[in-house]
Amino acid sequence: MQVVTDSSGNFSENVSSGELLIKIDHLDYISKKINFNIISDTVISIVLEKDISHLKEVIISNEKKSGIKNLSGGKLSFNLKELNAVPTLLGTTDVIKLLQLTPGVQNSGDANGYLYVRGGDPGHNAILYNGTPVYGMSHLLGIFPFYNADHIKSVEFDKSSSNAKYGGRLSSTTLLLPNKNIPSEFSIQGNVGILASQLTLAVPVDDKTGFYISGRKTYIDEIVGPILKSGSNNDVQNMKYGFSDANITFLSQVSKKNLFSITAFFSADELKIKDENLALKTSLKWSNFTVSPSLTTTFSPKVSMSNSVYFSQYSNDLHMEQATIRFGVSSYVKDFGFTNAVNFSIHNIPFESGLQYAYHDLQPQKVDVENLTTIDNYSQRKIDANEAAIFINAKPKLFENLSADLGLRINYYTSGSDSYVHFQPRVVMNYSANEKYSFYASYNRQYQYLSLITTSSVGIPTDFWIASSNGIKPQLSNEFSVGSNQNITRNFSSSFGGFYRSMKNLLEYPYGITQFNEITTLKNDLYVGKGNAYGFEMMLKKSNGKFTGWLSYTLSWSERNFDELNNGKTYFAKYDRRHNLSVVGMYDLNAKWNFGITQIFGSGNRFTMPTSWYFVNNNPVKEYSGYNNAQMPNYIRTDLSANYYFIKTAKKESALNFSIYNTFNVSNPIYVVLDVEVNENKDKVVVKQEEKVLYRILPSVSWRFKF
């Protein structure tokens, strides 16, 4: 039998008593064999010697590791190292854009870094960096990858949040897992590109302590600024943008059974626009900061426990000046939390249980308006909330071919005079017909207490978070899904699935950034409604050989019903995209060259457009037939990439990346402006649509290195 350890080196396997031969293999260490006579339960500690043999170059042929693995119940696991040939704008792996190439995830377009999963809203998705929630999700308009893939070991994506350990969102959970192995030697890797660069260091302090540190910085202003100033487009000559971010992971094996770690993440963005013709100055800043110390204790091969505390903060600040008028609006969300999880087995059934607590501190909106005569300060009420949860998961094997993932999460939430207790069951049934075919069915019930209020259609980070309080009820969803996985051949596999999700207490905020009303409250401003989403998903993968990749297709519907919108009639949600097709291909030509291609097709977003015009007192008046009654053009994009390797070994790498984003220069508008013209007699209206495009073809070159 063969057993693979976890990230901390622990494993568990049931064997009968008697003579046993144990063989341990590790890439950087000498293999070891141990003859062992099993009489009773015993804990053994195995120390491997480093392999310091110096050999000439040895070429070993092996199957390529799969970049994406299907897990039970519609989960996906990503090996980012194997996906570096997927084309991206800056030549670095973009986690969010990778997720958008998988079934059930809507492509959000060119001006948006959000995720839209199985008909949900952007705030329905949890992004957890080593278990800590991250509330800000993108750099400017989703152009730059938000997470430094060099610092992330793997990504696990669950479209249904079927694990009871995670809650608080109606839709998906994305786990970003940094490296938890103490570095054995110093190494450096990074990427130098035209618009941004990044660097990651692995630093061992001693045999039991080490850390990883990463940083990124853009110099887009230094590169693009001179180009814009040399042109004739005065609208963007005085626009400046910059971002920086950093990650750190500190690891210490304080004893044989205890691993202590600290993970932290920081990002900061700033966008400035200056228009001298309008005497206008605008500044938009947004930032994230998370830090989480944790302790993992291994009591035995079957019992381990982890405890961690965390702090997470997201804030944004918009400031505008025009002549003598100054306007500012800001918001933030802060979390202080504690998580506990215990892994154990009872009668060979794996269990995980624990408790969690989070204190939420939110400022939805703070508005300052100042002119020559008055100063007005207006703030939405600050919200404090407490959330506690206990959970338990079990993975029993019911029959020879039938297993289950069973979970229950119990939440207690309180804010002001509002309090709730909610039971959230999670059930996934897995049936393996044989080695080639497996099937699953799942049911998940989710409650969401913190909600993202979107104020822009193009992903500008003026959005803000609110908490269920003052009569604003938590959002609720019930989701059913079924699916199957097929191993067609040694190289090809496929998956098919369908889902249905019903949602209640959904929120809409119709006032944009703010409605400038001093007596308003969120309770009165928000529309409350319901929705449902359903669809079909499929994926075809090729995991081995020189050519690898996948095809992903989603056919889905997402509907909403609000009493205040569309005369109370059901309408399609903004990101109801009927068809989403993604094709990803990677080809290893030889040891020096590999190539990648991404082809994307998506139905256009929904938006509301006037259907007729008429005159009242010689003034044109527009009339609407329905909410979200029109569609943007279909989204089509082809990306290409090529990697040329000067050096490529397990420990050293030097490569040039050439990428072309939107290779065929297709115009994909991010929104539509209506140009209305009235003739001199004011008896005729001519309406023209002007489609606004963020960017077209974008080539890039970068150098990736590791040593």
C-alpha cells in the first residue's frame, strides 16, 4: 500500500499486526527502509538524511502532474506550478482568472475582479487566506493578479461551500494555502515584467525555523505615463495608479508535536485623476491587512488540533475636489476572530470538529461634504456584531462503493437587538461504480450575515460591507446539486453536473455611491428580495502528455424578484450569462519552449435600457419595458502565451514569458452610454449607443527566475 503524508508530514493507515516493511521516499532526502514488528499502537519518529550526492545531469521521464484535480461534490484543487503556461496579462498566474475558467463560475468581463458563482452575487463568495477572510478582492478593475501565486502552495475551490467548517457565504469558498514546510535552504524566485515585478524569498533560520516573504510593486505610471503624455488624449494624461502588496509566513517547529506559524498579507492601491479643465481632483484608496498566528498540535497519527487567532481589515476612501467643493466617502470592515479545529477518528471514520468566533466592526459609509459656506458630515451607523459557530464533519463509508461527507454548522449571531440561531446541514453522497465512473449528490444550507453592497458596474472599489442589524435579515440559500466524474482513458477525464439554488433576503442598493441623505438609514434604502439559479456544468480535461488542458462549459439561469423593481415581476440578474465556454490548452514543445492558449466565450451581461421615447411639454421622456431588459454584446477573448526556459530544474529556473491578452483585438465593452439627440422641432429623438471599452489587445513580456 502507498500513503501520502499531509503538509506537516503526518499520515495514518490501518495495518494488521506482525512484520512490516516501511519505505520512506522524499525528493530531497535519501530513501529509508525500516523493518518493524507491530505488536500494539506505537508512535515512531523518522529522521531522513539529506541527499547531497553530486551527479551529472540526469533526465527522468514522468507523467505530468495535473494542474486541476476534481474532488468530491464539485470541488476543485489547483496546483499553481503546473498552470504557469495559462496565458495571463503580466505573465504571472492569476488565481481569480483561473477560477473564472472553470464550470459554474461566470466570466465577469474586463473591468471586474469579482467572482460570480452559480448565479450568486460577488459578495456571496468567501476568500480565505490561510483561514483568514479577505474582504477586498482585486487590484484595479481586475487587471493585475490580486494574489502572489509564488507565495501560495495550492488553491482549493468549493462552489457550494459544502464543508461545515466554513460558513458565512451563500456561494463558494476559496482556500489560499501558503507553504507550511519549513524551508531547508535559502532560495529566491520572482518575476520582472513591464508593468509590475514580484519577489519571494525562502529563508531557513535553523533546522526547525524559517520563513517565506514576498512582495510586489507596480510601476505602471513610470511606463504608461510618458506614453499617455505624448499622445493627444487629455482625458487620461493626468491619471495615476499604483499598488503594492506583501506576504509573510513564519514557521517554527517548537517541538516534535507542535508547529507554530504566523501568516500575514497586506495590499494597498491608489488611483488619482486630475482634470485641469474641470478643476477636478479625485483620489481613491483601498487596502487590505490580515495577520494570523496559529498552533498545530499532533497528538497522534489519528488526532491533531489547530488553534488560530486572526485580524482582518479592508477599507476604502474616495476623495474629490472641484473648485471650492470637497467631497469624501469612506468605509471599512474589521474582523477579530478565533478558530479551533480537531481532527480525529472513531472506528476508522474521520471526523473534524471545532468552534469559531468573530467580532465584526463595520463602517458602511462615512460622507464628508465641504464648500465655501457649509460643512456636512454624514455617516451610516457603525455596526458591531458577534458571530459564534460550532461545526462537525464526518466522512463515513456507508457501503463498499458508497461514502458520505456529512456536516452540521450551528451559528449564533447577534448585533444590537437582533439575534439569530441557525442550523446549517451539509450532505454530500459519493458513489463509485468502478474505477472509471463515480457520482455525487449534495445539499447545502447557508446563511450570510455580512453583505457586500455594490455601487459600481465596473468593479471600482467604492463598494462597502454591511452586517445584519436593525431589521436587516441574514441572507439564506438552499442548494441541491448532482454530478458525475468519468476517467475516460489514462489521459482524459470529464465531469458533468447540475445545480439548483434558491435564495432569500437578497439585497439591492439603488443609490450608487451615496444618495446624500442625512436622515436615511440602510434599512430604508435597501431593497430586499429573493432569487433562484439553476444550470448545467461540464468539464473535459487532458492531464498527461505534451498537450494538456481543459474545456469548461456552463449553461445557467439566474433570476431575481424584488417588489420595488420591475413592478414586482421576476427578472434576470445582471450577471445572468446564459452560456459560458472556456478552452485552455498548454503544449510542451521541448525542454526549452511551452505554449498556452485560452479561448473564452460568454453571453453578455444584462442591463436596463429604455425601449421608447415620447414628449411631455416638448421634453423627451424615456420609457422602460422591464428591468435588465437588454444585453451587452457577447464576450469573446483569445489569449496566447509562450515560455522560453534558459534553465529549468527542480531548484533553478530562468524563463522569458511572452503573453498577448485579447490577441485578436476584439472590442468587449464594459458598459453602454446612450447618446440622445433631439431635432430642432423637438418632435423626433435619435438614440445612439456608445459602447465603452476598457482595453483591447495587450501584449506583455516578463522574466521569471528561481535560484
